[in-house]
Amino acid sequence: MLKKIEKRGKLFVARRASSLFHTRKMTPDELAEESIENILVIRQHNQMGDMLCAVPALRGIRDRFPGARISLVAAPINALVMKGNPYIDEILTYSKEGQKKDPLTLPRFIRSLRRRKYDLAIVMSTVSFSITSMLLATLSGARIRVGSTSRPFGHDLTSYYYNLELPLPSKDELEIMHEARHNLFPLEEIGVREDDLRSLIVPTTHDEKDCRNLKDVIDPERKGYMVIHPGAGKKQNIWPPARFAEVAAVLTEKYGFPVVAVRGPVDDDAFSTFLDESSHVPIVLSCPTTGLLAAMMRDAAVSLCNDTGVMHIAGAVGAGCVVVFGPTEPARWKPVNEEVIAVKADDGKVSSVKVAEVLVAAESLIG
């Protein structure tokens, strides 16, 4: 209820404030004639998977504007995911929670944006529309503002704030469109093209060192190990943890792989059940950095997880990973890498996926 009230309040303020901004409309051809040397990209959503699905779009923006400096505004969790990414030059972190704690957070952030004198601000939107992102682009002082139209979300605010509104795919188009392509779709209007839909995470030097040290302990002879993340943020996406334990037992007996069990901040129940049902004591990796987890999954013989952010991490480093899906459609959300295999029951229930199916997929990756 509070979020709905807050959203309506933002919508009201944005409508009233729209008259304060003179927005010159332009066409894609007119934009193509502009000199663009400094770009602000805003991708504010908190979900890690959404950000990693946006990486191909960032790659496309880099290719479209090869000489430009590109800054990315991201939520704190996604700033960590994007660290070291070669398609951006600077990451700017903005936290709505920080604004609630310190009212001066937003004014300071806007001043820092305006000092950079952006030529172009691009607001990326897919499954939801962020009024905050639209206002940040406007207040940044960028000469030109473009972004996905807000009309599919029930209002026409972007017609007042953006110099160029970008189209979003129809519902029918979305049914068969991968989310990475969804991120690219609006940007094609301004000449951004990208066929490679793979994501990317670049572990830091510190993450790589921690990965080597951990492998020295769990797999000193480099015979292989497996990574298992039995949890998920959504209950309907959690495969029964006892089945993960059963798969782990079979693979350990057959290949001698030790198990690295990953626990996230919301995984306590699923993780406890997994530990209770495990026949071999796993090595517990509790709330690792994204980079460390990425490096560990990349070097593992195989990884297993549910449909959650960990799946996108696997895709971003080319890890061999079996993902157990529930109601979500793999064609839209599974990383495009062939090394990531989706296992989904016909009825869309995660509990209907059988241990044997996951084992077959896992062994196909082990080879």
C-alpha cells in the first residue's frame, strides 16, 4: 500500500513539474547528426538478473558511440555486478534508501551529474517504469534525453521529459523475446545493434585470488568440484533442497567432486534443509561477493541452482550450470549460453522436476 501511495505521489509531482522543462522533440536521424562525447546511462532496477540482461545493450551502446565516455547509474547491488565491465567508463551509485536516510543525498547526486556535462542521457526500461530514473536524466542537465516510452505503463510522462521516446515491444512480441533482446529493442531506434546476447561479469583481482585460495583447499589436485545454490528469493522457484542433496550425492559418489554450497541472505530455510539432507559435508560459501561466486562457478566442473540471480552469474562467466525452472519461461530468462541448461516440468511447477532429469543435464556438462 505504501509503495502504491509513493508511486502515485511521484506521478503527481512529475506531471506538475513537466511544465518547468522545455523539451525539444527530435527524430532518430537528427540525433545521428549530433556530436555525442559524454553519455549517461540509467538502469536503476535492483534485480541482478535485470542488470545482467542489460549488458548486451551496453555493449551495443559502446559500439554505436565508440569514442564516447559512458557513465552508468545503478543501484548499489548492481554497481558491484558491473565493476570492471569494459563497456562503461564509470559507475555512479544512487540509492533510494540512502535518500530516505539523508535528504541531501539526491541534491548532491544531481550536482555531481550536472558537473559532468552529458551530451546524451539514455534511460533503460523493460519490465517496469522508473519515474526516479526519468527525473534523474532530466535533472542531470544532459543536452538530449532518450528513453523507453511510458505509455505501456499507463501514462504519457515521457512525452514531456524525453527529446526522443523509444518504442517497447508489444505483448505478443515479448512472449518470444529474450530479456537481453528486450533491453536492446528500444535502443535500435537510435542505431544501437548487438547480436551477441551473452552477459559479462569481470571478477576483481581480489576475487580471483580468493578463488584460487579456496580451490587450493577444496580441490588441491584440480580434479573438479561442483557449486550448488539451493535457494531463491521466490518460493515458487525453489526446487526441494533434498533433491539438490540427492543430485550432489550421486555426482560425488561417481566423480569424487566436493560440494561448494552457496548460501545467500534469504536462503536460510532452503539451505538448512540442504545441509540436513546432504550425505557428504559440503564447503559452505556464505554470502560471497558476486565476483568470487562468478569465479568459483566459472572454474567448477558443474553448478546447480534455481531460477535466480545465480543463474545469471553463471551465464555471465560461461559456467556450465543446470538451472531448475518453475513457472518462469526459460526462453525469455535463461542466459543464452549453451553451457547453461534449463530443466523445466511441463506443468510449470518446480516441484515436478525429477532428480533424474537434473542428473542427465549435469552429466552432459561434465562430459
